[in-house]
Amino acid sequence: MAVEQTLSIIKPDGVQKNLIGEIYSRFEKAGLEIVAARMIHLTLDQAQGFYAVHKERPFYSDLVSYMMSGPVVVTALQGEDAILKHREIMGATNPADADPGTIRADFAASIEENVVHGSDGPDTAAVEIAFFFGDDGVCPRTR
Ligand code: IDP
Ligand code: MG
């Protein structure tokens, strides 16, 4: 195990459903600490840029529209095994496949509108955290 950081987004449907506190409570109770946070309504450039890895996928333009449909809350979370832990709490991409008690099983409407994003590995986590928080936007805990 190692201390890692992961990029977490409460997507527009999660914000609309007023789940910000509920979702971050689950992450905090699992021992993850918020080390950066911002609320933002993504522009087209930002939504396309963030999901550029998916640009060849058939759902890309719908995904970009969905991510721009309302504000999102973006955080960086830190903790032991943060990337995997966050993905476990989030659940599978398709809520129909997500384990009971995961965020997506509890709150997601569909494979597309699935409430939360989480990084899938250390390399993508670093790129995604820099995408939203630059070089100096993360606040390591000092106490
Ligand atoms: P992840 O969010 O679980 O890491 P990815 O495969 O990285 O899943 O897909 C990114 C996002 O694209 C998903 O969270 C979901 O919003 C959307 N998405 C993924 N697969 C589909 C699909 O088959 N149809 C529609 N949207 C999809
Ligand atoms: Mg992904």
C-alpha cells in the first residue's frame, strides 16, 4: 500500500441530486482526505479536454454534453490506496453492474449519467489533478 492521490468529480447529475455531502462523507469515512476542491461549470474545451482519451468512443459527444449540463464539484483525494479505494466506493461504470452500497448502485441513473468520476491509475490521476489544480492547487494536510 502507498499513499496516493486521485481525482474525483461529482458529475452534474450528482450535484443536481444534492449529493455532494453524502458522497464526500462516504470517501471521508473510508479514510480519504480532500486535499483540493473546486466547483466549476465546464466549458466545451474543458469537457472535451478532460475526456480526450474517449474521443474515438461512440458516446463521446453525449458524454461531453452531459459533463457540461450543470456544475460539477472536483476534488483531489489523498490516502492509502486512494485510487482503488475511490473506485471501489464509486462502483462499476454501469450502475446495473455496480456492487450494492456503492455510489453508482445507490444513485446512478444509467451507464452514462453515473454521478461520479474517479481516476483509474497513478498516471491518469497525476494528469487529471494537474488538469484542474495545476502545479500548486493541491493543499497537503499539515495537521
Ligand atoms: P469510469 O468513469 O468508470 O472510469 P470510463 O470507461 O472511463 O468509465 O468512461 C467514462 C465515462 O463515460 C463513464 O463514467 C460514463 O459517464 C461514460 N460512459 C462509459 N461507457 C459508456 C457507454 O457505453 N455509454 C454511454 N456512456 C458511457
Ligand atoms: Mg475512466
